[in-house]
Amino acid sequence: MTDNSPQLSQPPDQPDPGLGGKRRTLHLVEMLQHEDPDVRAEAAERLAEQGDERAMSVLFGLIDEVDLGYLMRRRAVRALASINRIEVVDKLVTVVETDPVESLAVDAIDSLHRLAPNRLKIVGLRLLEAHHPNERARRGVTALRSLRHDQDIRIVLNGLMCHDDRRDVRAQAIDAYRLEPHADQVDLFMTALEDEFYIARAYAAWALGVLGERRAIPKLLGLLRTIGPRNDFAFSYIVRALAKLQAAEVSPYIREVFARHASGDDSISYGLFEQCLEAVTELGDNELMQFLVDQLAHENDPDFQYSIVRALRNFSIPSACDPLLALLDSLTDEKEFDAIVIDVLLLNLARLKDPTAVPHIEAFLQMIRDNRLDAQGEQEVMALTLAALISLGELQHLDGFIRLIQPIGWNHSRELPHEDYSEIGDLLRESDGAAILVALQDWIRQPDLSDELPCRAMDLSVFLGEEIARTFLSDCGLWFPHLDWYASALRFDAFGPTLDAAVKEA
């Protein structure tokens, strides 16, 4: 009899997942000797997940092979976090303290934090000793950052914020609490606003914004006047801090940035522009947003177009419809566009609920059909375009939409194939669900529908609200008895069991 089972001597590209139990473990152990470092790493990772100590020596070796590059060494460092042995802890400490690759040291800190936080504390404090160079001291702060909620570590980092001679150390200590500052650190952050190092000032400003410390507003405005937008890092952080504090006095500074960009000033970076836009959103400043909308017709950079139109989602500006349509028409005429710009553009047009947008969107749809894009890209853009038309009441596009999403494999009960499809769900949720329900009920009565199409229609119904979806799923279960299992599974997946079903199950 021929043995067709996988053999341990096979050198696969990766450990064979078809083996189970002891045979799988033996196979993985054999693969530790493979000549290909990728195979060795994969086998060691699998063994490490089981806590198998035989992976240690291979993982140590991969870390020591500097020529393998960062990504391979990173895999080994991360895998070690699953093996709780003193030898592993010692190896990770060595990486943290001595490896020249900063990113790998950070990965080792993460693994060490999982295995031995007390040892990590000792390492961090040791790296902060005065005789260590700036780079090692910064690494010490990174190590302690993961322990920042420990009271002893807070005392250490608080002391570093204002009193350490090394400016990078001061800045990094402040950054450790920038996103989650404590109320008792306000005075430290206020003092840090006067630090000679602009990055330390920027981090302190952000922390004060998070804390809502309005006493900082005069100092922050003074810093804006001193720094100016050419230092885009510090300027953007301080602008965001003032926006968090709802300080209307920051608006003229933001307008200056927007106006300089509109005039063609190349010194206004995209990062600064983006941060100022975030500040406008935090402030809820309709006047500044209107200023940007008025500039859309003159904006040619897709990145800036995207940021402006995306920010519009947070505002209600009826006058935005005409500039948005002008932008859509220009993209239609050019027959060339950035997909992410189209996504947010169509979403905003649909949300404005202006029927005058329909012919413009239909012209764009026709352009897509006439100028074939790559298959997947075309389907994604067309799906969003059809969803926008449906949300505007153009239900004649429902059939095309359902038939389009079917080959993509979109449904509610498994991961969407493209993250932008969540935006389609948002559009459908804002549609006239009752009208779409009537259209769907008529649609499923077509003869000769393949099983896939009703399933996709059921998926679509989930985004119309629970009441409408339950009605449609029940209709589909009656109309297609052989698909009732799918309707029931989708209903449970989307909304959980009904009371009657739960009682029956109990």
C-alpha cells in the first residue's frame, strides 16, 4: 500500500499545516534545520506559539544574523515573547541594551514587557544613567514608557520632563504622557512650554490640550506667534492643542495656512495642512470649512482634495454641493482620478441629498463604463457610485448594484474584501430604507435568479436597519426555501437571536 501522507523529510516553503499532534511538532522541529531562513523562522514561530523551548536557539540565531535584515529579526524577537524562560529574557535584555537597530530594540521592549516587566524596569532605569549617550538614554525612556502607569515610573518620568540635561530625553518623557496625561502633571507641562527644545514644547502643548487646561491658551498663542508655520511640526501640534481647548483665537492662524497654500506657497506641507484641517473639525468652524470649499475648484493635488472633501463629512454646508459637483465634473472630463478622492466625494454628495447631483454622478458612472479600469478597481468605484445613486433615490440602479457586488464576494457575515466597502454600508444606512425594501421585494420575484444574487440582496438589506432587514430576510426565506438557512444565519449574525428563538434554544 502506498503511503500518501506528508513526509517529514519534505522541505516545504512553510511547515505543513496538514500534520497534527506529535507528527506536526516533529515536522516543525525538523524544519528548524532548513537552509531557508524563512522556513526556519516559520517553524520556530509555530513552535514558540506552543511554548516549545526547542525554538529558542533558532530564534536566537536569527536575531544574531544581522544580514537577514530587520523584518526577519523582528519576527524572531516577537516570537520569543511566547517562551517564558530566563534565557529568553536575557536575550531580549541584550537586544534592548546593545542592538544598533532602534526599531528592533523597541520590538524587544514589547516582548520583554510581556515576559518580565520588572526586569524591563531595571533595564530602563539603567539605560537612563548619566554616563549613557543620548541614544541609549532615549531607549531607556522607551522602555519605561510601557510602564508609565506604574507610580514609581511616573515619578521618574516626571523628573525627566523638566530637569534632564538631554533634550531628547525631556521630550520623550513628555511624549510618554502626551495622549494620556494625568491631571497632577499640569504644572510640569506648563513648565515644559518654556523648554528650549521645540519638540518638548509641542508635546507639552498637546498634553495640555488633552487635559483641557485653558490656562495654557495665552502661552500657546504666544508660541504660535514665535514659531510660525515654517516649523510645521511644532506649529501643527500647538494648533491642535488650541483646537482641543476650543480657543477661537487660533482660527486666524489656521486661515493663514490655508490662504498661503491656496496662493501656491510650497512651504505649507501636506502634514501641516492636514493637522490644521483636523483642528477645524475639532473647532467646528464652519467659516473656515467654507473657505476651503471655495478653494476646491483651484485645488489640483489629489491629497489635498481628499483631505478637504473628507473633512466635509463632519460639517453641514449646503453650499458645498456646487463645488463638489464641479470637482466631480472635472474628474469625469479628465477620465483620470484618484479612487480615494472619488470615495469621499460621492459620500458627501449623497449625504447632501441634493437631487441635482444625480445627472453628474450618472455621467461619472458612464465614464467608468466607457473607460475600463482594472477589474477590481472598477468594481469598487462603480459599487460606491451605484450606492450613492441609490441613496439619492435612484432605485433603478438596484439591480446593477446587486449584480456588481456578487462577484466581489461582499456580504455582511464575513470580512469585506476592501475597507472602503464600509462606506457603502454608511450610504445605504442613510437611504430611504422603506422605499428600497419595496424595490427589493419586487426584485427577488424575477425568474431564474442564481442563488448568489438573493444572498447578496439579503446582505444589502442588513444595512437598511433591523426592522426592514428582518422583514426582507423573512420574505427571502419564504420565496427561496432552500436559502432560508442563509437568511436565518445572517439574521442571527447581524442582530442576534429573537426572544422566541432564545427561549426555544434554552
